[in-house]
Amino acid sequence: MFDWVAWLWALAAVLAFASAGWLISVLKRDVSIVDSLWSLMFLLAVAVYAVLCSDIGIRLSWLILLLLIWSLRLSIHITLRNRDRPEDARYQAIRRNNEPNFAIKSLYLVFGLQAVLAWLIATPLPAALSGSSPPGPWDAAGVVLWLIGMTFQVVGDWQLARFKSDPANHGKVLDRGLWRYTRHPNYFGEACVWWGFYLVAVGAGGWWTVFSPVLITFLLLKVSGVALLEQDIHLRRPAYRQYCERTNAFIPGPPKRPATAGIKET
């Protein structure tokens, strides 16, 4: 049975963790570090729940392992990507729009908000951990979908990092590999991971946690993912407009017409 008291303690732990990150961001004058902490918030919430809940089912070991792989991989990737870089442009815009006293406001506008979102989106995991039914087809489907999501995330991030590391690609748009079939393979992968976790929760009786994958998908499509990234990218990279015309935004699919690899800006 889902332990709501343990889940509320998990929220308290995540908020405390986010507050510690906020203090560091104030000293560094850089709230971008919240991106490195984001996936760790999920891991902390589920770990606290697993420790405090008195009724943990048989999915604990392998479900925690899947979460650990996803969480640490994403945190390390973002940390290495942002190393020695200035504050992300998204957060610079938020800072400008919320001065004066953004240092204080960022506690709830950035760190507190993301802590609560992480706690909510993570809900299928404790629901799955609390289930007493044996693993079955729903669990298998969830793991398969998680694997698909991780593949899109890891391979997509690797392909983009390799592309950007080559000076010859400056001013070009990546339209090879997974990026040939979707403009955001990493975001698609993220959605698959959480729909996968949800399917495992369904197998354990946690069908009611459907708000979690719906919420993360909405955020990726309309708030902090596709919509935000593509808001003005065509102004900085004119070739991106042509890329959009032939490539699906989110769900992978064949190009609408033959793509020309590495189209250069004009």
C-alpha cells in the first residue's frame, strides 16, 4: 500500500536538498546548477520513500537500479556539459525578468519549483515499490520502453556532443543519426523513460499515477523542452528552419524529404 507519510517525508528531503543547491547557486551567482541536481532529486525522493515505507514489494532492487542509471547518467552528462560555461541563457532571462532580489526569488522560482515537480513526477516509482503483485507483462513492457528511452537519450546526447566538438561543424545543423528522425531524441527518450516507469507502476496497481508521464511529456513539449528551445533558434541558426520542415519535432519518423547532412547557415 502506498505510504503517504513516507512520501511527504520524501518531499521534505527533496526540498532540503534543493535549498542546499540554492545556497551554492547564490554563492556562484549561477542557478544553472539546478539542472545537474534535477535527476538527483528523483533518486533522493525514491530512496527516502524506500527507507521509510514499511511495505516495500519485490520490485525494489531492479527498479532502484533503473532509476540510479537514469539519474546519475543525466546528472553527470549535464555537469560535464555545463562545466566552465556561464549561466545558461534560459536562467539569465529568468534572472533579468525577476530583478531585483532574484537571488532570493530563485529559491522558489527555480529550486523550489523543480523540487516539487521532481517529487510529483517520481510518484510512479514509490507506487511500483509498494505493489505486492508479482512482476508481469506490464513490468516487461515498462522495462522495454525504459530501454528505448535510455537509448534515445544516451545515443542522442553522444551524437550531439561529438558533432559540437568538431570545429568543422560550426554553423551547421545536426541532421544525422537519431537527429535525422526527430529534432529532439533526448527529450523523446526522457518521455519514454517515464512512461516506462509508469507501466511498471500499472503492473503494481499504481495506474492512478498517470499524471506523472503526462506532466513530464507536457513539460518537455510545451514548457522547458521543445517549445523553449525552438522559440528563437531559427534566428540564431537559419538552417534550422529547413531542418524543422523535414524532421519531426518529437516522435521519430522518416524525414519528410531527403535530408542534406550538415546544412550550413546562410
